[in-house]
Amino acid sequence: MAAKQLHVGARRPRDSRSPRAPRALPVILVQMPWGALERPALGISLLAAELRRRGIDCEVRYLNMHFADRIGGDRYQQIAHELPHVAFAGDWLFTAALYGSDPRRDALYLDEVLRGQWQLQRSAIDRIVGVRETIEPFLAEVLTGLSWPENGLVGFTSTFEQNIASLALARRLKRRHPDLAIAFGGANWEAVMGRELHRAFPFVDYVCSGEADLTLPALVEAHALPLQSRQRQLQRTPGLVFRVNGATADTGPATPIEDLDALPVPVFDDYFNARDASTAARQVPATLLFEGSRGCWWGAKSHCTFCGLNGHSMGYRSKSPARLLGEITSQIRRWPCPTLEAVDNILDMRYFDSVLPGLEQLDLPGPIFFEVKANLKRHHVASLARARILRIQPGIESLSDHVLQLMRKGTTALRNVQLLKWCREYGISVDWNLLYAFPGETDADYEQIVTLLPKVRHLQMPGSCGPIRLDRFSPYFEHPETFGLEHVRPMPVYRFLYPIEGLRLHDVAYYFECSYARGREPSPAARNAVAVAEALRRESDSGTAGSLQAIPRRDGGLSLADTRRGARVAALRLSRYERLIVERIDEVSSPAQVVEYLQAANPGATFDEADVRAFLDELVGYEMAATDGLHYVGLALMPGALRPTLETFSRRRQGSSSRVGRTIPIAVRAVFEDTAHA
Ligand code: B12
Ligand code: SF4
């Protein structure tokens, strides 16, 4: 198949292809409902690029768009995105097409899951159920209306709610074209899940588990070989599930790609062509995806206890800055999109001095999204903004130190607050959720959050609040006993999706439920924190939260102007020395560090730590700083004029001065400019 290739210094991954291998059969990679309309399917776009550069005929089919056109874009989006993901309504809709109709089972699902668990109204349920009647005509249309090779390979990508629709089409394809090989890959088929699903669905010939950049090409090439040598070749390919004498066999985990520069640039032609032809897809703006890295450098050191993000490949690998920049540049020029999103779990810190300045030069029209680690410095945040990375997901998750420790997040409540503050200053939107129900949490943890939240009401509030979900591959799932979790079992909804005799549901599920051992139960006080967070979010959405701003004065001092609802004073007037203190606690600092800063800024002078601490406590009293008892962070937003100095400071910490001179007392009494608000 003719494919315009973009090679940005890409090298071919090591491959085991025999020079005598016969010409591989054509490949079709499929994106089924409920895959997103607004972005290309990155995994199969990457695999298609690799197959094409090996000379293999490969097409990516966006059958999700065919379906969306049938049921209407709005309804598609509602089921794909607006319903709670773990209700699996999208998957359930296709169950009759996969297993045959079962009114009793359906009635139970609607009653137990949609009505009972998720409290959906009758009208909402009716709208969902109404989609059922479009499914058989859709499957018939794509089965007979599109051309499928008699032999060759059709590969389904499956993440989120794509399993049942994909299996329903795969079954029909196999029946109609018995020589066509059916393969599956994607998050829903990794590791034991792929093996068990393969066992349960005999029409699935192959599964690629995990990263398939090497596995799929090897499989496609092996599939063209005569049966005997094919089996030998398959057995030599890591990451594969296939059949030997009718029984499921596997070759263990895939080999993660070490050199990401060796990957091709994903091909998005098929996505944009399909989008042009789809009314439903054109209704939503397209997002361009790019991949800078795989795995997680933090998780490789300290795996966050609830995180199942990386399956079996946590080891961190990233593209070289030159390669990544080249890829982004060529892709965005070719496919101008209003937003650009990195799929990385965590930003590579070396990109701050390489990729980010490059993005700044590109002067992209729309915002970029990246996941980052929360303990960034001010100058990092400034670089993000300059590079137009205006939406980040920093994994804040909580504002309690103890809860953050329980989840091994490697950050603190004050650092999280500091990041929220800087992001507000630089106009960066922060995606964060307040998570609770961690084993070992205490009531005091949520009391801390309830105390802190109103003080940071002028910063971004959590987008949502919810209990943690027990995900496959997470430490909670892998070692529940270590954390005091018991009776780990698949979420009950799975039995409606896989009503198959003898199926090990535990091996197919991605999400689980559990009980808590005595003494490890979730804290009921989390409810209060959620109520406070939600009320503050509503306040913030209505634009009435107010703000806390630092305003430099001509005399070298600083005023802190407080328009937050319930402010203790309207403004504080601070002296030059006090201003220096506020500047230092722009970043989380101990009183000793503040003293060091004051001394460095006033050579020859000395400052008393007790004075400084008293002043800081006073600021805390006015809710203009927050403390964990040992450290302090200022809550006021710094004006643009002060930011460059603070950025420089955050880049290179000032050394301490050991010179002793006259002692300057801190005038801890702040001058009120106004009386307290009502
Ligand atoms: C970026 C990302 C997102 C993005 C966009 C996702 C996208 N790419 O479209 C956003 C922010 C929107 C998102 C949202 C959510 N996400 Co998300 N996300 C990811 C993340 C971090 C990267 C996905 C990615 O693009 N990877 C890079 C590509 C190249 O890899 P890939 O798609 O896996 O493809 C490779 C292999 O899987 C395989 N492969 C893929 N398809 C096929 C097909 C065939 C035939 C073969 C042979 C091989 C094969 O080969 C590919 C190349 O090696 C993954 C975690 C991860 N590390 O993968 C989670 C992940 C996909 N997300 C997940 C979840 C649960 C969610 C949310 C529900 C939020 C949440 N965490 O609770 C929402 C739901 C969104 C929705 N319903 O639309 C889960 C999915 C679990 C599942 N069983 O489906 C994952 C695995 C993380 C996790 N464990 O929690 N997510
Ligand atoms: S939650 Fe984020 S930081 Fe933690 S291990 Fe997972 S990907 Fe890494």
C-alpha cells in the first residue's frame, strides 16, 4: 500500500527477519467502538508505520467512525466519554452481538449496574439501550460492505471499552473468511488477560502482549511461512500468544523497545482520511498525539501503590530531544490540529533544556498536554508555559502528606500547593483528582485536607474526587497483603461482559474490588474533604473564589492583597525584609533556609530564626502561607515583574553567607491596610 513516510532520523529496530522470508500477507488494523473519535489510535498507527517501512501492505480502519455516523456523534461521545468508564455500557451494548441475546442477563445488567450502581435515570438508560438496534446492521455493513482479504491478518486494538465490539466483528470475520488470521493487542490484552481471552475465544489466532513494535512484524512475517516453520518462528518471538495443537501457548513478555528513536513516526493518514469522511468525527476537534517516552522514571524507583499504568514495562526510555522535536514538527505541519497531547506517563526532565525551548520556537497555535511529576521548580513551570504546555497532569492526588506517603508519590502537600500556585500564575491548567480510600489513611489526614483546601481556594481545585480503583499491575493488586487489602476480586460488572463457562474472570479483568484488613479501613472523614473540595470547585467555577496577590511597592516592600472569600484581612503591608521572606517561601522552605536567604541578600547582617518563624506563623494565621510544622510555602500569586528573579533563584539556589554582622530584627507586626472582611 502506498504510504507517505516521514522519517525523522528513524532507524529500523533490530529484527530477526530471514532474508528468504516469503512476502508477508496484507494487514488491516482496526479501531472499533468505543475508540475515541477525536484522536488517532496511536498504537496501531505506529505498528502500521513499522509494517509499511518493511514493505508490508497495511491499512488502519477507523470503524468506530462508521458506527458513530450510524448512531450520531453526540450519542457516541456520550457513551464513549460521559458515562462512568467502569460501567462498561459501551462494551455491554455489543454483548448480544457476541454471545447472542439474553434478555434476563440484560435486565440484570441494567438493573444492577446502570440503575443500581450508577444511578442512571430511566431516560438515560433508554437512550443507551436504543443503540442496540444499530449494532447488527453496523456489523453486517462493515463485514460485507468493506473488502477483507481472503487471507492476511486483521489486528484489533483494544483499550478501554473496545473488547466486546472487536470480538463480535472478529467472530464474524473468521466465520466468513476462515483463512484470515485474527490478532489482538492493546492494554486489554496484556499478559495474563491476553492468554485467558485467547483461550476463551478460539477464533482469535494471535495475541501480542504489551509493546508489539517488534512482535507484530515478526508475527506477520511468520504467518506467511508454511505451518511447521511458522510454529518455530512464533516460538522464537517474545510477547506472543498462539495455539499449539489447539491449545493456547505463549512466549512470555514482549521485549520492550530500548531505543525509542528506532521507532517509525506513526502514520495518521488513515485517521485524517476517515475523519474527513465522517460527519460524527468532524464534529469534534482533532488532537494530535505524540510519544516521547515509555515507562516511568519515578515508578522505576518507587512504584506509586495504586498505579497500573505501565503494565509490565515500567523501565523508562525516551526519544532523543532531536528526534522528538523533529517528529512533532513534521507531524504538526502535516496535520495542523488545535491541540497536541503527549501520551507519556511522565515528562523526561532532560527535555526542559532541549525539547521545550524547541517547542517555544515552533510557536504552536494550540496548547500542549503533558503528564509531569509534581515536584517541579518555578523555572520548570515557566518553561512549560513558554513551550505552550498549558495543560498538565502532575499526579497531585492528595493534599495530605501521610496519604501521599502511603501512595509513595514522592511529593508533599506543600509541594503540590506550590505547583498549583505557579501553574495559576503562568496560566497552566492542572488536571488533578482528589483520591481517597487508601489503606492506612486516617481521619487526621482528611482533617488536614479540610483545613488546607479553603486556604488554596484561589488555586485550581480538583476536577473530581473519588476512591482509588484497584487496577491490575499496580502494587496494590500485585501484593495486596503487604498493604492490608484482602479478597481481591474482579469488579462484578465483568460477569455481564464475559458470561462464559469456565472463564477465569480474575485473569480477564483490569479493575478489581477488595476488602480492607482490620485497621487499614478507609477513613469516613474523606467524605468531608470531598464535600469541601466540591463546594470550592463550584465556587471557583462560578468565578467567586477571589485571589491572593503579591504587589511590590516602590519603597521596596510588598503588599499582599486578599480578595478571597472569607479573607482574614484585605491586605498586609510588608517591609523590605518581610518581602524577602515572602519571596523565599515562594518555594517550600524551612525557617533556616529563609534566614540563609535573608543573610545572602543582606551581607553583613544577621537574622534571628525565632523572629522569622514568628513572622511565618503570622502569615499562616492570615492564611497567606501554609505550613506542615517544619516548612512553609507562601500562597500569594507573584506578579509578572517579580517572576524572572524568582525563576533565576529557583534555577540556582543562592549559597549561604557565613559572615556575621549587625542583627536585623524582623518587624513581625504586619500593618493592616483594611479591616477584616465580613
Ligand atoms: C495517554 C493515555 C491516555 C490519554 C489518551 C489515550 C490514547 N492514546 O488514546 C487520555 C488522557 C485521554 C487517557 C484517558 C484515560 N485512560 Co489512559 N492511558 C494513556 C497511556 C498513559 C498511554 C497510552 C498510549 O498511547 N500509549 C502509547 C501507545 C503506542 O501504546 P499502545 O496504545 O498501548 O500500543 C502498543 C501496544 O499496546 C500494542 N498494540 C496496541 N494495539 C494493538 C493492536 C494489535 C493488533 C497488536 C498486535 C498490538 C497492539 O502495540 C503498540 C505499540 O507497542 C496508557 C498507559 C500506557 N502506558 O500505555 C493509559 C491507559 C491506556 N489508560 C487507561 C485508563 C483507564 C484511562 C481512563 C479511564 C482514565 C483512568 N486512568 O482512569 C481514561 C479513559 C479515556 C477514554 N475512555 O477515552 C488504562 C486502560 C486500561 C484498559 N484496560 O483499557 C491505561 C492502560 C492505563 C492504566 N492502566 O490505567 N489515557
Ligand atoms: S502514578 Fe505516575 S508517577 Fe506514579 S508510577 Fe504511575 S506513572 Fe509513575
